[in-house]
Amino acid sequence: MGLTKSEMFTDEQNKMALIAKAFGHPARIAILQHLFKINSCVCGDLVNEIGLAQPTISQHLKELKNLGIIKGDISGTSVCYCIDQDEWQTIKHIFIQFFEQETIENGTCC
């Protein structure tokens, strides 16, 4: 059996693609912005803040948590979410390195 497409790429390339996919939905961006603003949150607060249904918010939170950008603690029937600071620093480092790449002027393109 052949390689899956993700196996053709480095771990860092696959991680960047997963992060970019998570950032590709405006609801997830809004959730992250809200979590940065208040530094913790109960899921019900996100429903009021973002304006989406509870199941939709839960699905977006699940995606962000699976990626490791956020973490959550269960307290009774509520889950309190926050940004995983260590993972956020790793993500920042990966993307800073990527965006700081420079092109080499060779005069042969376009």
C-alpha cells in the first residue's frame, strides 16, 4: 500500500497545514480572540459571545482542543477553556519562521 499524502511532508508542514485549517474558519478565530481577551471561558459564555448554537461552538472547541491550541477543565457540567500557552508559543515560532523567509531575487520570474 502506498504512502498517504500527509506522509510525503515533514511533521512541521503537516502541523502548519492543520493549524491553518483551524484558522480557516471565522468562528474559530472569534473563539480564540475571545479566549485571549478574557484568558478563560465557560462554553456557555462563548455561545452568547459568538452567537452560534451550543453544538456548533462545541464542535469548533473540539477542533481547537484536538489541535492543542486550547485546553479545558471540567467543573461540574461546565468546561472552562483557555489558550495553551506552551502550544501557542510553538505555533507562533513555526509561523514566524515561515513568514520570515525571504525570496531570492534572480530576475527570471514573472
